[in-house]
Amino acid sequence: MKSAVEIQSLVKTYNNFKLGPLDLTVEEGMVVALLGSNGSGKSTLLQTIMKLKNHDYGNVKVLGMDINEHEVQVKERIGYAGGGLYGAFNQLTVDGLAELVGHWYTNWDQAYYERLINRYDINRKEKFAHCSMGTKKKVEFILAMAHHPKLLLLDEPTANVDMISQQRMREDLSLFMADDQHTIVMATHLQEEVKQLCDYICLLDNGQIKDMFEKDEVQYRWARIWLSHFPDLLKDDGRVWQIEESPVQIVTNQLSELEKELQQQQIEIIHVKHLDLHEIMEYILQL
């Protein structure tokens, strides 16, 4: 498979914060969720890929091109939403902003833009400065989509957006990913977005990539198991992340292996519950 994003030894420092050094590869056709607490580096990473911020060290390739050497060609193929990109143009109307942005892209699709404006019930004559936070998010999303990019970089795209529009955005992103030639990297705090859209999770903590894993696989492996009694053989087992005694239960990141071993030891498994994503993140961040 082709790589949509290739990052090697990336370092970016500013205001007492350091992103990296980190390495990241996102294959074409994948949806990757950037998860982490506020200030973990998600927005900085997206802005660096987009070259809204220059990195200090390392290499960034997007769609096979070095972002420094081919900035114009790369940005033509990226749709970016987030980070106050249009703050300098606040006094333009939504249509005025779209006309400006349309000049940046040779592949701008005015008919598609208008279709999305109607779909999301946007007042196109309203000044961008007067739009609510949720409406601004929807406009940013529309402008990111309207030139048919190959790669979407989305920074909390549905934050402050009404529930109906959130679902429509997820539907449009699913359509965007209908073939194997588009890619999304998105920062989000919403578990529903991760569940519906994402293939992989990249977990950031304090400017570092803590872990990266396939969403479905990690959700299958992590579980809470209730037992008839606690076996001594699990006391120092690295696959056991938490032990509780009343009632007896453990949290594991290797469910299938432990189930087999417990059955072999004739230890009754009373109940198994797979963990939610936010619970899994909390355990991983303990490392």
C-alpha cells in the first residue's frame, strides 16, 4: 500500500512544549484517530503535516512528496479543518470566504460546495465572524471537502456542532472513504466518531506517540473478567492490568490467551465485558 503520510524523527518545539521526536506512517485508504488529552500535541501534529507550523527537525512526506519541497502541490491535495485557519478573513461572508478559498484550489467544485451549504443549512450571506462556533466548524468542514482532497486533516471537526449535523458529517466522511484512495487523520474526543469511522488509533501523550493500534483488534483484546476465585499464577502476570477482590475481577489486554489458560486451570469465568475505548486509553496512559 502507498503511504499518505510519512513522518520521520519529527521535532517541533514552542512555548515550553515539545512535539516528538516521533515517527508515524499512515497508509492510503486508512482513517486514523489522534487521541490524547488537551495539550498532548494533536493539533500541533496536524498543523505540522499541513505546514501551518514549520518543524524543527525531521522529515514530513505527504502523498509521496516532501512538504518543504512541494508545499503548493501537497496543499492542493489536502483538506484541512481546524485551528482557526480562516480567522484573518472574519469579515467576509460565508460565500465570500468560499470564493477566496476556491482560488487556492484548481479542483474547487462550486456545485459540490453549494450542495454542502444547503445540506448543513448554512446562511451563506452571514459574515464568518458572526457565525456560531458550531456553524464555523461546519463551514470549515465544507471548505475542506469542496475541492475533493486526497487527504483530510481534521481537528475536532464536530466540536460544538449540533447532533444532526454531526451525523451528517460522519455520513459524508464515510462516503469520502468509499474507495481505497482517500485518507483521513483526525483529532477527536468523541468515542462515537472513532467507532463509526476509524481504522487505527494513534495515542499521544505529552508530545509523544504512546501507542498506535488497530481499533477493532484492541477492543477485542481488552476486557474485564469476573472469576469464581483469583488464581495465584496471575499475581505478577504482565497481561493483567488491574485486580479487584470483591467480587473477584481482573482487567486484561490479552483476553483470548487468558480465557484459554483459565479454562485449562478449571477456574470459572463468570462474566466477560469488553472495555470502552476511553477505558483502554486510560490504562495505556498509565505506562
